[in-house]
Amino acid sequence: MNNIPKFVLLYCLIHFSYFAFSQNKQDKIRISDELQLIKISDHAFIHISYIPGENNNKIPCNGLLLYDQERAFLFDTPINDSLTRILLSYIKDSLKLKVTGFISNDWHWDSMGGLAAIHESGIPSYAHEMTREIAKSKNLPVHRIGFKDSMQLKLGNLEILCLYLGPAHTMDNIVVWIPSENILFADCMIKELKSPDLGFTGDGDILAYPTTLQKLKNRFPHAKVVIPGHGEFGGTELIDHCIELANRK
Ligand SMILES: [Zn+2]
């Protein structure tokens, strides 16, 4: 008789592991070798596109896809137009969502490398005025709608807040806050935990960087999900890690 509960426990454990494993598998959608989606909340995916790096390593680039009531909003494109077209088709045909807006966090190609494909699809595009000016001066596609300081948008029942807090990784970098999901899409201003340094800062402001990060931390102390430009997402410990990196002399 004593063996029965053990057997039941083992049975449950095996099934639980299987369930957990298949859940985990379900949360990752592989669209192609260069494009993946990871579900992070009831209303959000991270989209990841890959660029070839040194020693056959692929560098992952993060963006965000938010959705509600059959509508979606895209934050940052995959790294180029062709991957952006593939992502837009997948969103339309497989997820059955209509993309009603796009915004990029800065002017770098890993944020807006697919902007021409966004415009091809007739999707309204938004960016900070500074991003539009830099894009214009570099002969890149230019977002149709600009904002200064901050912009609030609605997607179904969800709120979207785009906020400029000052220069850091680039002069024009903004962050995106989704209050209902407690998601902070900080993009390249924030590095993943295993990053040993702030990476490329040649287009940014290394002196202002710590102040901008402190403003970010003060503004969103309860963020549950903090998404960096590259690599693994986490919580506010990613902001602390970057403050430490930015203060290093
Ligand atoms: Zn980047």
C-alpha cells in the first residue's frame, strides 16, 4: 500500500515534466533559421532575428510584438526588409493579427532595418523627432509620424507609453513601457546580464549614460520584464547591471 503514493507521485512527476517541456517548446516559435518568437505574456512576444557574428556565433536582436483584439503593434523591425516581410506575413497568416502600428527605439539598423517593408505594407510608423531627423540625414527611410518627449497610444485595451529619457546608447534612444504587462522594452540602452560592457557607444553619450539609466530605474522600479536590445531578457537587475557598467571608469 505504501508504494502506491510513490508510484502516483512518480507518474505525476513524469507527466508534469512532459507538460512543462511541451509548454516550454510551445512558447518558442521558430519561423525560420533567422527568425523566432518567444511568448512572454498573454499579449506579447519578443521577436528575435539573428546576425552572423565571429566564430559562427549568431547575434540575436530583440524586438517586441504586442497584441490585443486581433490587432498588433510592432516595436523594432527584424534586422532587414526580407526578414521583416517574413515576420509580417507570419503575423497576418498564422497569428491572424493586423499590424496597426510600428515604432523603433532608435535609428540603428537593428531597430529600423526593415522600415521600408513596414511602409510597403501601409503600416503607420512612429519615431522620436530626433530619430526621424537622423534617418533623413543618413538617407534612410523616415518614419511618418514624429513625437517629442513622450507619446501614449492605445492598442485594444492595452496602453503603450513611448518615452525619451535622454541620450545613452544613441542620442535619440527611447524606451517603451506596457503598463498592463509590466514590460519595459528598453532596447540597446540595456545590455543583457552576461554583457561585460556597454558595447558600441560611438553614436551615443557615455557621460550622460548613467544619468539616463538612473532616470529609467526611478521611473520603472517595478518592471517585471526588462528587454535588452540583444540577448536574454530579465527583470530590473538588468538596469542595475548597466548602471554598474556605465559608472565604470
Ligand atoms: Zn542594437
